[in-house]
Amino acid sequence: MTRDTSQPPTGETTLLELLGWHPFFADQITDDEMIEMPPARVTQVHRNSLHVVGAEIDTTIVYPDEEITVGDWILLNEGRTKPERVLDRKSLIKRRGAGHDRHIQMIAANLDTSFIVSSCNRDFNVARIERYLALAFEAGVNPVIVLTKADLCDDVEPFVTAATAISDKVTVVVLNALSNAPKHELAQWCKVGQTVAFLGSSGVGKSTLVNALTGSNINTQGVREADARGRHTTTSRHLHITHDSCAILDTPGMRELQVTDAASGISDLFPDLHNLTLDCKFSDCSHTVEPGCAILAAVKAGDIDTDRLARWAKLATEEQINSDALAQRKFKDKKLSKTINSIKKKNRK
Ligand SMILES: Nc1nc2c(ncn2[C@@H]2O[C@H](COP(=O)(O)OP(=O)(O)OP(=O)(O)O)[C@@H](O)[C@H]2O)c(=O)[nH]1
Ligand SMILES: [Mg+2]
């Protein structure tokens, strides 16, 4: 925590507002429930516990049966020891978890803006930024690309040009995270009541940006000289609450960012390619050999950047494989639980 939450906030802002409380959540509970089951926001998730903060609440509680992620709003039980209810989420950023079962890993809930951070050096990678953007679009979270280490770069223009070309729906900001720039350059997304997250590879400056916005002193470490890679300094997600601006989530650099259940996010990111696929003769066109393929026709006419096309194809194929596998697993789980229930029923007779 970067704030002593037992102290009332200054001015008209309530503590719940500083935490990101919003009519969307208030509409889900009655006045009586608000008193009996006080709302609190999950600021950290551990294996067996959650850290939650609310009005006069700043405590660790047990992890319930239901899966919960950082940024969730919960209603606490009377003893304030466990969640009674998880409120519906305004947004949810998720990816395919590690392992063979292709389960979904929730990264953060109820974000308004995700700052996708990359530095103006060898870390910069359009395909990786596109992955983060697809996840943000899918979640309905506003993405902003933040290019750091401008002070260490002789010419930021090629980085800015490449980042700006990714999507006309995304703003690009270039700055020195160690200066005063983050406070004013990111101010429009960091108003009271908003929740923002910093996402990106290790070493790009996510914690440095959190420090710049909150005035705190989260641990940061230099990157490896040889390849500009970070040292995975931040090891868990932590939602920081500020006195006078937004709630800010710092995240560890993600080694692998596999997309799943993100078809509409990918379409939002590549709307031109998605629209072309609708003109293909066959609805299951693979865009490789089929006659009447609108994508192949556009390639032939020189209307498409083939590198971008290859990135889209890779992302869309990966999404489909992961989502199909997930749907199959869900189907199998459903079948299994049906079988178990019918055995239980028989045994009861
Ligand atoms: N000169 C300069 N250094 C920066 C800038 N942003 C970050 N750094 C430095 O880069 C190193 C890594 O920054 P961190 O903030 O720890 O990076 P991170 O993204 O949080 O990394 P992980 O926690 O490992 O995911 C630190 O030494 C920072 O001081 C910048 O804009 N300019
Ligand atoms: Mg960090």
C-alpha cells in the first residue's frame, strides 16, 4: 500500500472512490448489504490469501473457492475474514495459463486503462505489443502504448512511427520514466476513480512508472547490458492506491503471453484483415490456397503488408487452437460432472 487507508481522504473524494468504486459496482448491492457486507478491493493475491482494502479495511483474508484476481471488488462476510460475494466485473484481462490444460489465467479485473510499456531499445517488439493490445481490446480496457527510455535513445522516431502504425485506436506516449514526465503525460488516464495497469516485459520500466506516479519507492533494477532484458524484479501483481489520483497496478514482466478466448480483440486490432475474411468465398477459408480468398487477392494486389499479415495469422491461429482446446475441456468437464451427478443420484435411491 502506498497510502494509509485508515485516514480519510481529503476534499469530497471518498476512500472507496480512490479505490475505484463506481456506480457499476454500487448498482449491484443494496444499502443494507453495503452496511452488512462492506465492499473491499483486492490489491494482492497470494496462494492462500488475498489482501483487500476498503473504507476502514486494510486486511488479509482467506482465499475462497471461487477464483479471484487483483482488482476484483468483493463483499466481505460479517467477520471480515472471507468474501461473501464477488461483484460482477467491468473488465477482465486474461491469458492462457502455463501448462497443458490451456486454462485461463486472470491477470487483472476492473481496469479502465492498460499502459502497454515497451522501451526504445532492443525490447521493442511489435508482435508482442499486438498481443497485449488484443487482450486489452478483448477485455474492453482502453490500451495506451508507453515507450520508455527516450532519454537513452538517439532517435525515438522509428519506435514512435512503428508503435503508431499498429492501430489508429491507440495513443502512443514516449517519455523518460525517471523524469517528471509520467505525471503529466499520463494524467488524462489517471484521474481519481480510474484504475490503470502497467503491462510489459521485465525491465521496461513498469515499476519506475508506478514510482513516478505515486511518489513511492518500489524496488527497480538495472537491465542486462547485453540484450536490454530485465531481471524480473517485480514478482507479483500489486494494486497501489494513491492519495489524489487513480488506483495503479504494477505487474511482473510476463515471459509468455498466449492469447485465448480473444477472437474479437484480435478483430478489433486488425479490422481491415478481419473485414477482408468476410469476403472470402468459403467461411472456413485458411487464406493459403483457396479460390475466392479475399486475403490472397489483396496480397496479390499489393494492398497488404505481408509481415503484419503473418503476425495476424499467427495470433489468430494460436487463439483458435487455445480456445477450441478450452471449449473441449469445458465440454469434457461438464460431461464428467453430469456423470458424477447421475451416479450420486442413483446411489441416493
Ligand atoms: N534512463 C532510463 N532508465 C529507465 C527508464 N525506465 C526505467 N528505467 C530503468 O530501467 C530499469 C528497469 O526498470 P523497472 O521499473 O525495474 O522495470 P520493470 O518493468 O518494473 O521490470 P520487472 O519488475 O522486472 O518486470 C531500472 O534500472 C530503471 O531505473 C527510463 O525511461 N529511462
Ligand atoms: Mg517491476
